[in-house]
Amino acid sequence: MAISVGLNTAMRALLTQQAAMDVTSHNVANLNTIGYTRQRAHLEAVSPVGMPPVGGGVEIQSVERVRDLFMDLQLRMESSAEGSFRVQADSLALAEVSLGEPNEGGIRQLMSSFFNAWRDLANAPEESAARQAVIQTGSSFSLAAQRVDRTFNALRDDANDRVALLVDEVNTIGSEIAALNSQIMTLRVTGDAASDLTDRRDLALDRLAQISDIHYVERDNGTVDIYIAGRALVSGNVSNQLYVDPDIANSNYFDVKWTADNSLAQFSSGEIQGLLIQRDTDLPSRIADFNTFVAQIVTDVNAVHAAGFGADGIATGNNFFSGTDATDVLVDAAIVAAPTLLAAATLPAAPGDSSNAHAIADLQFAQNLSAGTQSYEAFYGGLVTTLGTDARDTRAVAESQQLLLAQIDGFRQSVSGVNLDEEMVQMVQYQRAYEAASQIIRKIDEMLDQLINRTI
Amino acid sequence: MRISHQSVAQRLMREIATGQQALFETQEQLASGKKISKPSDDPFGLSRTLAARSDRDLSAQWQRNITVAEDDLGLSEALLGNLGDLLQRSQELATQGANGALTGDARQQIGLEISRLLTEAVAIGNSSFGGRYLFAGHQTGTPPFVEDIPGAPTVVNYVGDAGSIEREIGPGGERIRVNITGAGLFNGIYSTLIQLRDDLNANDQAAVNLGSGAVSADLDRVIEARGDIGAKMRQAGVARDRLEDGELRLQSLIAGFEEADLAESLVDLQMRDTALNAALGAVARTLNTSLLDFLR
């Protein structure tokens, strides 16, 4: 057996340990890279050739990502739920603050002040200051009600805008993944594991899973196909696009559709679904409840007011509020212009009569809502409590979901993340192996020296 | 379990963030003194305090109404007191006028004084306060009593109405009437005094004698009306006591739900501060421990 075989073996060992060290170096370099999966050089003994059967040393069989695909699946499933609850919790948090409870200046306080202003007027129907106070508290209440309505609707508009942005992002990610698929496929053919490209694709998938619930399949050729509600977003190197289409039947809010056939895209979880729930279901029902509340006050106060008489004892049949609900309620312009029109009296020509003011103040206790079972305040209290409870619960679910994600990500990291100490140990291992291999070359060199120069 | 460099960093950052958030919330509670700053802080507590706050507003309103009612009643009471004194004096004069030894001239003299008292009584009936005529029913803008011949009326006409003026002083529409309408009480007094004046001027001793009885009956009615007012003022006082008691309960209910317990918040603050420091300490130590320190 030729002595050069040993030299070759040692040479191969040097190169292999060096290459393995390069992998370690790559890992250390990407210590802080988000989405990076640590790589491992798989070393393999080279089978013996010839006689005697002494092995041919070592070579790198492959460099592979250390990744647990099941954890990816779990993480992405939970990401969608987290995304949905997070955007809903954000929206509800803003909605609940808009009511201004329990602080002074909240709807409750303004309503209470309004009815109490009528009681003050009942104490002094002849005094113009008392009339002004009724008009002023009525205006404050009206404007605050309008503000709540506007804020709720602004939250819907905001959700709508964000749906459009997210649809753009889905398209971008889809195209990116399709392009990556194509590159990965090409590299795979040449025997490259395309680890770093796969990392980038996995990171894109992580983000996509927050936006929408997805189903995905990894093919043998290294590509991944992605489906949203059974429809392919990405198939190999082709990505299908979504677009937003204003729906006239829904305040011109966007429908999300597939470009291919204009059919509606379905989302059962993720940020887009959370936003659609807020925009189309949750907020509208809260707006409707709030408007029911305001509309009842407007109707009731107007009915009693119109039956009474103004300070001149003649003016009657006037509404106190103009508008119908929180979208447009205001103190009637005629009354603002002429406070004497305020109908404090039930009887004509009775300036000292304040029984109509009493009757309006009494509306505060009337159970005219929820089929005659709730006063304004009880109804509104229920509305606030429901909103508060929903805001709290949704936030709690989002937070527990975030905790779960952190945990799963921890597991994933424990498989895929880089541990510096581990890499250092590997480094020492490869370094020692490299040193040993070079020692062998020296020894063989000495052997050859013996043979060539000293053996006469 | 393998620990990756990134997950250590992420976990530590998460712990610091959580610690800071918790600390911030306690600081906020301490600064504002409030446990509930938005509905989701305690939705059910909030619904209780919302109702309690409205009840407190109402209680304050009713207490204000009671003050107004007491002013109204006090004013009427004082005026009826004046009217009573006036009738007392009229009765004395009538008794004097019924004396058989009196000459016609002397009776006319007394009649003159009755006439002056009548004018004064009409002025009391036309009392106003803050531009409101008190005994005019709902016609608070007009003097309710009009003499057919000013200064020497043969009849005093009531141009007010029977309108009731009420103040809401408690829950369930509890109201008290604060005005006496002139028609019943005052008209009787005026016609009695007119009759007495005329009888004195006519030197009709027997009629004057009868008139003295009529004045006495009027006086009884005034005393009775004052008694009514007294009863109403007591009712208002009882309502006020009840509201004040209730207000204390409402205040403590609201405070219980909404206001942060200072001691509790301070302990929380201390605990959360300690937790955050522990997290920071962990960062300082964990991130600095590396095999690199030993490979030389």
C-alpha cells in the first residue's frame, strides 16, 4: 500500500475539518440573525479502497439545517389565532376608551347632567340661565354621542385600510415565496441544500401565518405550496394574487378577492379575519346598540317636549333634538336660537308651570329600552360592560396566545437556534482534529524522509 | 433542553418588558389614584360605579332641589307670618270697633286703619321673589291680586291660577308642593277685611261684631297654612338626611371599586420593582456567561 494514501487521508481530513469549521463560523456569524437555522456538517468516513481495507478518511456528506418541521406547523397555526385576536383587542381597546368611562366627561356623566339640567329648569322655569343650561348640557351630550359614533366608524375605516395593506403584504410574500421556491429548486438539483434560502422562506411563511390562516405542503423538490382556504396562493414558482374591491353594499368597504376569478377570498383566522370581524360584525353591532340608546333618548325627549309649552305660553310642538340618532343628533337650531321655546310647561300660558320639565327629567328613569325593561342608563351600562368585558377577554386571549407562541418559539429555537458555547466546543473539536491531521502529515513526512534520505 | 443564544435574549427582553409594563401600571395607579381608568380594567365594577355615579349626581341634584324648596317654603312661611300678625292686629281693631260705647267717628277711624291693613295684605299677596310672584299659581309673571279701585277696593280679583309648583326631592318622583295659591286663602281674607272696613265706616256695630269672628276664622286658616308649610319643611329635612346618608354610601361604593388602595399600590410597586430588578440582574449575569471567557 502506497504511503501517499496516508497523506491523502490526512489531506482530506484537513480540508474536511476546515470546511466543518466554516459551517461553525457561519453559525456564529448568524448568531443574531432572526429566522436563522443552525447548520451542521455531516461528516462521513470514506470507505476503504483496495487491500488491506483501511478507510480513506473523512469527508463532508452534507451540510443541513437543524429544524423541527412540526414546531413550524404548530407555531404558524397559533400565529394565525394570535394575529386575529391581537388586531381585535387593539380595536376594542380604542373603542372602549372613546366612551370616556368612568371619567368625568364620559357619556354617562353628560347624560346625567342633561337630565339634571331639566330638574334645575323645573326649579326655575322663568330663569333664562336655567334654559341655557339645558341647551348647553343637551349640546354636550349630543356632540359626545356624535363623537363616539364617529370614533367607532373611524375604527371601521381604519380596519378597512389595514385590510388593504395586508392584502398587499400577502401578495408580496406570495411572490417572494414563489421566487424562493424557484431558486431552491434549482439549487437542490445541483445538490445544494439551499439552507439559507429556505430560512428566508420559512421566515416569510411565519409572517404570512400571522396575516392569514394558511395550509402549506413541502414538496420533495424543496418547494412549498401555500393554500388559503383551499385555494393556492403559491404553487411551485407561481403565485396567485389577491386584490381589494370596494363593496357598494357595505359602505364601499373592501372585499378581498382572488385576481384569477374574482371570487371572494375566505379567511378563518389571522389578522385579516380579525380586522374583517371588527369592521363588519363587532363594531357595527356596537354602533347599532349605541344608536338605539341615543335614538330612544331623542325620540322620548322630543315627544314629551313637543307636547309642552314654551316660556311665552304659546309655542308648542317643537322638537328638542334635531336628528335621529348618534350620527346626527343635535339640539334643535330653533331652540338654540330662542331658548324661550324650551317647553318647561305642560299647560299653555303658564310661565310658572314646570311640570313638562319634570316629565322630561323623569324620562331618566323610564324603562323604554330593551322592550320596556331597561332605562337609558341601564342599557348604556350594559353596553359599556359588554365592551369592557370583550376588550378584556380578547386582550387576555391575545396575550395567552402570545405566551403560547413564545413557548413554541422557544422549543423551535431550542432545536434550530445557535448556542454560542456549543459552537465554541465544536470549534475546539474541529481545531484539534485539524491539528492532529497536520501532525499525521508531519509524521508521514518524517517517514518519507527516513525512507528517501537516510535509507541507502 | 438546548438553549439558544437568541431565545435567551428574547426571553430576558420579554421579562424586562413585562416587568416594566407591570411597574408602569402600578405607577399609573399611584399617580391617578384610580384602579379603573377604562372599562376593561374591571367591567362589572365599572357598571356598578356608573350606576352609583348617576345616583350620586341625582342625590346632589335632589339636595339642591331641597334647598330651593326650603327657600320657597321659608319665604311663604315668613309672608304668612306677616299676614298672621296683620290679621291679629285686625282682630284687635274689630274687637275694639265692636265696643258699644264707640262713636261713629271712632269707628270710621278704625275703618281707616283696616283699610291700610287691607292694602298691606294685598301687597303680601302680591309678593314677588326673583321676579316671581309667589302666590300666583303658574302665572308667576303677573301680580295675582288686582283691586277694582286701587287704594279703596270693593273687591280684590285673583288673576292667577290654581297651578301647583313642585320640587322633586327624591327617587320615585317624590315631590313636594311649594306654593300656596292665593285664591282660597287670600281672597277670603280680602273680602273679610273689605266687609269689616265697610261695616266700620257704616257704623254697624252688630256687623263689626260678626266681622271680628270672621277675622278670627281667617287667622286660624293662616295658622293652619303655616302648619302645612312646617310639615313640608320637615318632610324636606327628612329627605335631605336620607340623601346625605345615601351619598356617603355611594361615595364609599364608588371609591371601593374605582380608587386604588394606596398601601396596596405601594406594596405592589415595591414587589414589581424587585421583580424587574431581578430580571435585569439575570440579564447582566446570563448574557455575560460564555465559554469564550475560558478558552484562552
